[in-house]
Amino acid sequence: KNQVEQSPQSLIILEGKNCTLQCNYTVSPFSNLRWYKQDTGRGPVSLTIMTFSENTKSNGRYTATLDADTKQSSLHITASQLSDSASYICVVSEGSNYQLIWGAGTKLIIKP
Amino acid sequence: ETGVTQTPRHLVMGMTNKKSLKCEQHLGHNAMYWYKQSAKKPLELMFVYSLEERVENNSVPSRFSPECPNSSHLFLHLHTLQPEDSALYLCASSHLLAYVYEQYFGPGTRLTVT
């Protein structure tokens, strides 16, 4: 069964610290993996999209990594800011299907 | 903003009411989607439209009825809902119906069924 599992479920860190969020998937065949940021009461916004051949991709202070062999991805946030408080969702695209397999998200809280 | 708008942002309705959710995209996209987001659960794809034709209905109860009059507008008509239908309903659009294209989301409608 195609699944996307994220950990931790929630995380609290102090402003200025770094953190890493994890994503494991069992989706096959694999097409691409996306990380979305969702602020409370808003729709998800894309941070990165990575294909099979990409190991790492950055978007400002966000860096995503992908290991297609172990079917794992991580999202690293550097020098966290209060505005980083949000849910971060890992999404995997299956083969050539337009359907996306969504994770349940990691809720990140940045404290001053 | 993402270029996708949704109205209303909040809706409270009784189980016997009929209401509609509206989505409009200003991005020139040809595919539009309805998702349901319940607390602590992954997004659930409900309906997909490509070039104004429905291509997916993920076993959604008939009390939810979508309508896509043109490529810029998408509606979700609601009737005789149940309390478990309370959730955030998200609309999204993409350039084409394909896995490589970015999906752009609206802010959602927070629905409460009493």
C-alpha cells in the first residue's frame, strides 16, 4: 500500500535553532517528492519538488534531501524564525499518476 | 497570495441546509481539485477536473456535488451533511493534469456542520 509517514508528529524549538523533519515513503513507482508548508488556517504552499535524480534541493533556509534507495527524505530548517511555525507536509507522486500521496504532516512550533 | 481564492472562508451549517463553496483561480490553469483536510489526517482528494471534465471521484458521498462551469471556477455543492463532514475544504489548481505540475492551493473553507 502506498504510504507516506512523517516524524516527529510535532516539534517545539527555540528561535534561531536548526531542526530536521523526516519523511519515509513506500510509494512505488516513484515520480517526485514535495515538501509543503501550511500555516494555520491557510492552504499548503510548495517549498521544494525533487525528482528521482536529485539528492538535495534548497529554498532559502529550507534544504530538502532525498535518498531514493532507502525511500527517505528530510527537510532541514536553518536558523529558525517565528514565521516558520507551521505544519510541514511531505507528499509523494506515484509514477505518472496525477494523484499525490500525502503525509499527515509535522507541526513545528518556534518559541522566542 | 497563490492566485486561488475560496469563498466563504468560514461556514456553519445545519444538517438539513444546502450551501455551496466557491473556488476561483487566476493562473490560467486547466486542472482543478477539491481536497478535504481533517485534523491530524493527510489531505484527502475528493474530485479532480481537467479541462472542465470530471476525471476523478474518490468514492465521495453523493451529499457532495462538484460543478466546474469553466476552467477558472469550481464549486462544491453541499446538502444534508453529517457532523463528521466538518473539516477544512481546500481547492487547488495546476497547469495540466500531470504529476510534474505544481498544485497551487487556496486558503480553504472551514466548514462546521451542527
